[in-house]
Amino acid sequence: MKKTLLSLLLALVLALTACGGNSGTPSDSSAPAAGGSTLVYGSGDYTRINPAMDEHGEINILLFNGLTAHDGKNQVVPSLARSWEFDESTYTYTFHLEEGVKWHDGQPFTAGDVKFTIEAIMDPDNGSENAPNYEDVEEITVVDDHTVAFRLSAPNAAFLDYMTMSVLPRHLLEGEDFQESAFFRAPVGTGPYQLAAWDEGQAITLARNEDYFKGPANIETIVFKIVTDDNAKAVQMQSGELDLALLTPKDAANFQGKEGFTVYEMETSDYRGILFNFQNPYWTENRDLIPAVCCAIDRQAIVDAVLLGRGVPAYSPLQRNLYNLEDVERWDCDPARARQILEDAGCTLNGEGFYERDGQEVGFVLSVGAGDQVRLDIAQAAAQQLQEVGIRCTVEVPAKVDWGGQMAYLIGWGSPFDADDHTYKVFGTGKGANYSGYSNPQVDQYLSEARQSADPAVRKAAYARFQEALAADPAFAFICYVDADYTAKSSLQGISPDTVMGHHGVGIFWNVCDWTIG
């Protein structure tokens, strides 16, 4: 297997080098030449490209396709499946697949690949955080090479959204370890671009798939240049090393109105908040103090100072969803209320101005992932506000996130798609993306009710009850929604500025085949 993949990678590199074009392919992928037929994107780092196991990855949509896709309005549209129907009596979706689609290695794409991919995600031994999306799938039937059927145990209103999942090639992954396979360092998909080179920690180079079933993209080469430092991205945009990058609000402001650059101020469903780790004994003993944490945070001040107004205060995971409940308890900033909650719980001030409970000081360590300056700034601002009401909060940036051992984490989540996405698997007991260990039977009940109905009125009522239950027993202290400031050279055309972005601003590449760069 490894020999096959390495041979394929070498062949792709040689093929790309031989291609013509305005700029050709850089021989050193770590220092590509921007402009011409090459687009250089300032990217975070990748240790693997594994859409089945890892939810996030801007590069996935360039290499792979799902049966369905999302358009610029985040609505479900056909992709590898040209059509489908749903049998309400048996809860069965039948998908009719595009014919003549080939993997990047020339092998034919078939319904067997679809069955293989979803079953791999569902396999608990593989540990996919996406598994809850498919837990109601009871049977997958390959009718023929171009027809596949999914029989569910109950209705799932988000199922077509979840079929945007990247389909993977059975002939290259069958029998492989889905966490460790070398395939995920040399992925082969059906998408508009194929892997040409991967210079670890430097750049990932993609070549246009000339045989793409929807027609070849306009831009020949896309380089994901690895730039993990936010400040470095801005410097490299200014120097011309990058054609496109997601910048911090402060850095993007420096490009507003500057000749040769366009700043796309894009709305997102991407929120930030404090995740409380209920696997840590501290929150077992002090769960009732979480509302005080929520009331101590001045969200608008953080939006103004850290985001420069490029966002809004947050109070719900569905705040930018059609099922948002406007009048839910928001735990608005109210330091007096925060202190009252603490004192009602038996907390008293010590000589240093911090509250204590049963001889233990009230406070916690807030962990932040490395490399995200905006998230760090949000955490430090929130920690200062908490200390001002008598809750000792300190911020740390650990080398590695310890989901089970840490006290709290500056989390980011959010989806512009169906309301089930980023709620059921994030707040449901024991679900794949529930990193906090949160459990609330009412939350579980209402999320299940909402996903199992296609009736908007039923779903609206269920999501309203879910939001009320979550507010009464917070899993997170929601802080803000962070909008995305993509900065591009003005020669790059085709970006859809009105599309609502997802977590980490993901989604900008949805129509990449239509982009051009002069």
C-alpha cells in the first residue's frame, strides 16, 4: 500500500511539473511564486488529510466530493449523487450516482466506495467524531455500481446535509487503519484538485484535476502555504507571498482600501466560548457556579476591543440559525448578579478579593490552543473580567490539548447548516464531539426530537426547549461570534462574499472551480 501511494505521489508531481500554464509549478513547494495560474493560500498546518475522522479541514473540499454539497446559500445540492428519493414508510434514502467519475488514480468511483466510507465512520473502533451523524443508519445497500440506499431507524432531518461527507476510495483504504494509514498523507479523491506535493510544515501543493466530472477548474495550481502565525500571514500578504488569507480583524483593517487588495468581511456561524470540562472534579463540585462565570463576562467589550466590532456577543449555539430562540436566558454581563450567585452558593470573599467556598478558592485555569492570537486575546480579556468579580482565572497555552484533564478551554464551534449539526454531537451525552463530558437528559431528549422530525414547527419547538435547557444548565459560557476577514489580492476573482462561513471561517472554497486569478 505504501509503495503504491508513494508511486502515485511521484507520478502526480512529475505530471504537474510537465504541465504548461502562465506560471508553471514551483520546483520548491515551500516557496511558491504567487500569481498567474497559481493561487497561494495562507493555511494552518496539517498532520493528515482525513475528512472521515476529522471534521475540520479547508482543503477537504478541493480533494474530495460528497454525495451532496452545499451551495453559496448553504443549501444542499447534488454532487456525486445526481438525484435521490426518500421512502417515508421505511426511512430509506436512495441515491443515484453520477456515472463516469474517476478517482485521481484513474480507478472508477462506485457505490461501494460510499458504503465503505460511511461504515468506516460508523465503526466505533475508528473513533470518528463524525459518527453521531450516522448513528441512525441501520443498513447500507449497494443496489448497483451507481445506486446506493441508506435505511434509517428513524427520520433524520439533517441526513442530506451529512451526505456532504467526503467519499473515500475503498480500493486504497480497505483493511487500512483509519487513524494511522499512510493514505492520509497522500490522499486520493474525486475532487477538482489532486495532491501534487506535500512539504511537511511548509506547503501542500494541489494540481488541477483535468478529468474532474464537473469540468476542470480555472486555476491550475493551488498552494496551501503553511503559515501558523497570524502576524506572519499579514506580513506575507503585504509582501506578495500570499494571494489569499484569513486575517485577524486588526490585520485585515490595515488592508481596507489599500490598492491591489480586497477585504471580504464575511459573516460566520463561528462562536467562541469557555468549555467547562465536566470530567474534571472541580466542575462536579462547582457546576452551580457556572452561571456566575457567564454573568461576569462583558461580551460587547470583547467584541469591540478584540474583534474591532467584527462579530456579535454570543448566547446560543443556534444564534445564527433559523431556529434561534431570541428570548432565551442570555446571562448578560451583570457583575452584581455574578457576585450574588456566588454568595447565594455560600461563597465568601478572602483577603485577596477572591471568593472561596468550603476553604477552596473559586477559580480555574483556562486553556487556549496555540497559534490563534484572537482566541488568546479573547481568553485573556475574559480572565481579567472574571478576576474583577472575584473569580480567579488564569490563562495557559499548553503544548497539547488535554481534553480529559484540563479545567476549561476557549472553545470554538458553529455551523451554517442544519441545526442538528454542531448541536447533537457537541451537547449530546457521550457523542463524538462532546469534549466537555456534558450530560443533560433534557438536552438529549430535545435534540433527538428535533432531528427526527421534518416538520419545521415541531423542530422549532424542540430547539426552543433545547436552548432553554442548555441555558439553565450551561455547558459553555458563550462569548462571541467571530466574523471572517478574508484578504485577497484584487486579481483574485470569484469569491462569494455573501456566503455564511462555518467554524474557523471554513467554506470559502465552495465555488473554487469558478475562481480566476490574473
